[in-house]
Amino acid sequence: MSSVSGRGVKGRVSEEVSDQDSSEERHVACSPEVVEKAIEDLSHCADDPLSQAVCKGLLDPMGVIAWADRTERLLRFRFEASELRSEIPGVAQQLRSLLGQVDLPDSSAAERITTDFVGRLAGLRQMISEDVEAAFLGDPAATGYEEIVVSYPVIRALAIHRIAHELHTAQVPLIPRIMSEYAHDRTGIDIHPGATLGRHFFIDHGTGVVIGETTEIGDRVRIYQGVTLGATSIKESAQLRGLKRHPTVEDDVTIYAGAKILGGETVIGAGSVIGGNVWLTESVAPGSRVMTDPPRNVVSLDVEGEPLPLQLPWED
């Protein structure tokens, strides 16, 4: 008997909740005229930047991300020959489909770019392998190549960048940028697909690294978290579009955490070491050591509870 009563109570409660929901829906519902006006306003193409971008049709970024993940895994992990016989044509077909959705220089470009890209797969894998080796040599915390391949965000970021850079070099619009921003979102490492990265490259930790579009980096370079290889800003920054506005870093350079190196004419000479938190907008000769003056630390043995020098006490 009690179980029947319980079901009855539950049923009444459900009905009351349902009635309450219905009442709220009736209370907040818009009139058909308001809904139709919203539909009209949102569906037509106006003369504004967002409408100009979306009204001509946009490439689905999720399709690019799916292809980037598939291709990056193809390069970063090992597949049996039998798997590759289906995987490589699948990657090629996906790329060809994506290329058909963007504006290319001519009608035959999609086939040519796809063929050239597949022909570069082995070379890309070799570069990623050298990046893995650079990480192992540069990070004493690494226990082996396996750990680096499967867990270091820099390897994923560099693998996606090297793929995206191939397409950027082939003058493919939009797709490389979607890839780079996807890698940025996943790893915290922001590398524009136009940036030219040398071989045996390592970014330690990586979070907050920014490498701009026209950056050129040589071989065996190592940088740390928070480094910016960026552009100097002017009031009308759009005037710099298409110009060399990011620095050049030559071979065997180390750049420590937080350094900001800016400007298209700035060249960091081979073998230089740039210290942490340096702000640099001029070139330095090969073999330079650049550092900021160390901060002035205050060490106190004052009585516990008293404020340190130059430190305001807490208000009660």
C-alpha cells in the first residue's frame, strides 16, 4: 500500500513541476511577431564584417580539426604498412575535400597541393623526430623518447605547425590558420603558420609562447615559456600587413622565460643567449649574452607580523 501511495505522491510532484514549467514557458515566451523579427534580422546579409565573412559560406573548422588530428597522428605514431595503405589515401582525400572549399590560385591547385603534401609526409616526420630528440637533449626531466612523443604539448604543437606551414607555403588560405589556433587552444603555444622554424627545435614547458607570422628561426634553437617573438605596434598596425615585422633568430640560440623580442629588423645572432624577462627591439651580434639588471630583493629578519620595508600593513 505504501509503495502505491509513494508512486502517487511522485506522480503529483511530477505533475506540479510540469505545470510550473509550462507556466514559466508561457510567461517568458515571445510573441510570434518578435520571433519573426529576430529571424529576419539574423538571416539576412548586412554590410558589416561578420555578415561579409559568413554570408558567402564558411569552411567548417571541425572538418579541418579532424583532418589535422588524423594527419598529426599519422606523423607522430607508427602504423603498419597495411594500415598506411588505407590511411594515407584517406588523409589525401580529406585534404582534397577541404581544399575544394577554399579559394585557391587555379582550378588544378587542389590536386597539385594534395600530391605535393603526400610526397612531403616522410620529410615532415623526420623533422618531428628531430624535435623529439631536441626535447630529450634539452630537458633533463625527460625519461625517454616515448614520454616526449605521447605527453609533451610542444611535440603536438610543432607537428601541427609543420603540417600547417606546408599548406601556408602552398598559399592555402584559412585552413592553416584554423590548425594553428586549434593547436594554440590545446597546448597554450601560439605559432602562426607563416612562421619559419628550423630543425631540432625545442620549446620547454611552452605555455604562453607566441611566435608571429614572419618570424624566422634557425636550427637547434631552444626557447622557454612566456617568450614572445612579436611585432612592434604602431597606431595603424594594418599598414604592416604583408611586411617582415617579426624577429629573426639564428642558429643555436637560447631564449629564457618571459623574454620579449620584437620587430622585423631585429636579428638575434647565432649562439646568443637571451635572459629571462628581457625586452629587446634591436639586433644583437652572434655570441651575445643579453640580460636585465637583477631585481633588488629585500631580505628581512624583522619580528613576525611586522610589515616588510616598502610593504603596507593590512588594514584591520
